[in-house]
Amino acid sequence: MSNRIFQSVVLQMKESTDRTIGVVDEDGVVITCNDLPTIGETWPAVVEPVNNTRDDTVVVDGRTFKALSGWSAQFDYAVFVKGEDEQAKLICAMAAVALNGAKSYYEEKHDKATFVKNIISDNIMLGDIYIRAKELHFATDTPRAVFLVRQMGATDLAVIDTIQSIFPDRQNDFVVSMNETDVVLIKQVQEGTTGKELIRLAQQISETMENDLKVKVVIGIGTISNHIRDLARAYKEAQMAIDVGKVFDTERSIVNYDNLGIGRLIYQLPTTLCEMFLQEVFKKNPIDALDQETLFTINKFFENNLNVSETARKLFVHRNTLVYRLEKIKKLTGLDLREFDDAITFKVALMVKQYLRSRGIKS
């Protein structure tokens, strides 16, 4: 909590009363006061009485105290007014109302975003999440989507403000900067929001970045989290979506974790296991024995769902020519791509090879 917020309110009250008004923290230290020399003094004797009388005023050493609102067992801040009379009690109660309003405003405007950042960064313990959520009046069971926006090439600080302008609801949507390239949007969504709707939101961000800022971005989307504690998981999924997409689908600038398919599994395998797999699959000849034309034919065959006639048409070759090529591949690798099981094995092998190449491993 910023002491400047309290000090601003207290100084404004000085124009309406000649009483000394201030705020002490949980240790009894005066952090704000319209009598400036008093700031910094420590009154440990007030802590216990204020904690024992949280909902009412209490008099200690000629001053009237009242705890400000909070969810912890011990008060965080308490307002005080010099004097023990009824007027002091009235001024103290009114000051508490004003300061509670300022406290809530500050927390909602500033601390919620920090709270969300701590959650997705795993910088807060699970038990503390619930306590802090109550303090900030933060809804815990609301569906939220996590978008990781990563700038490619030159970075622009205006990305944060631009995303915030697209989603201006600062009470429910949060934009936080993770580092110089990564910005995260935590967006509250409706129950039952589909993956297509999330991709449309990502497209809106991507198009705005490119049109308004001339910044190229890649966006990873995590699965929707239905509870606040799941935001860290969704953020990690968005990170993985970008990393896996960079290996297996370099053409896409928007990658949804739900659509990663088998690439997600391969990405998490140990490289030694991947190398062993390739050696077992290609016993006769290594995959590198296939030339670029043959690999292009194989990819087209997969794109057309193992349909020989359709693939031949797309390659502008006679059907028999394609059959000849497939026979050649069978002789080289021992795998007949017209057989579903062999085709699956070969497809996975190609992806494993691609993954190892992204790790700088030649196998």
C-alpha cells in the first residue's frame, strides 16, 4: 500500500479540522500524519488494543484509533485522531471511511495486477492466494483465459498500453509485463467459451499490433482456467504453445495449447529417447538418406490423408509415378506409407527429427 495515498487524504482533512490526524501500520509506526514531525514515531502500545477492538474506536494515550478494513487476523493500518472526546471519535470514524475508500481504490487499481503476476509467476503460496484474493475482493471461481503475447524482433513499450486499450475493463482483465518481450493478458471470459473464440481474440491483438505499432507478435493461448489457482498452469501452457509451435508449426503466429496435438508430447521427451526411436525406426537407412523431393512427396501424401489419387493430382504427376515413389520409399526405409500404422510411425519420426534439429542435434 502506498503511503502517499494516505498522506494525500490526511492533508486534505487538515483544511476541515485542526485535529491531528494520521495512520499507523501494524507495528504502531506512524506512516502518515498532518503533523509532519510525528511521521516515523513508533507507538507499540496501540497494537494490542486496536487488534482487540477491530470494529470500533479505542482510546490509547490521549488518541482515538480505529482499524481500517482488512482480511487478516491483525490490522494492517489504523487511523488515529488526537483527543478522547466525542468529536475525536466522530472525526476518527469519518476519516476511516475516507481512508478505506482510498485504500480500496489503490488496491483495485494497482495491487490486483501485481497479485495476478505473482500467481502466474509462482511467486505466491497457494494458501496466500485465497487470503490475498479476499483482501482484494478478487473473484476466484471466474473463467479466465491467458494469452502470452511475445514480440518478435524489435520491441515496443507501447504494446502494453495498446493491449489495455483493446480490453479496457481493468477490474476484470489484466495486462502485465513479464520481461522486455513478453506481455500477458488475463482475460475474463464467459462460461463455455470455445477455442475458436479465443483465437478470434488473439487475432484481434495480432492485427492491432501489426496495423497500429508495426510490431510482429506470436501469441500462445493456454486452456481456460476456471479457478484463480489454475492461472499459473494456463500461463505455462501458453509458453509451451509458443515453444512447440516454433518447432512444428513455424507458419502460425497464433498457437492454442489445445491444438498442439502429438507435438506437445514429443517436445517433452528426452532427446536420448528420441534418438533411440529414430535408430529403431530407420534400421535400413537413416532418414537423411531421403532427398528433398522425396520428403516433399511424403508431406503432400500426409496432407491429403494418404489418398494416392488426390496426392498425384496435387503434385501434377501420374498416379503410377506416385506409386513408384512410394515403393522406392518402402525399399529405403522399410515403411509402406499406404499402410496406416507405417504412415503414423513415419509421421512421428519426421516430427521427432524436426524436434532434434531444433535442439541442435543431428541424428
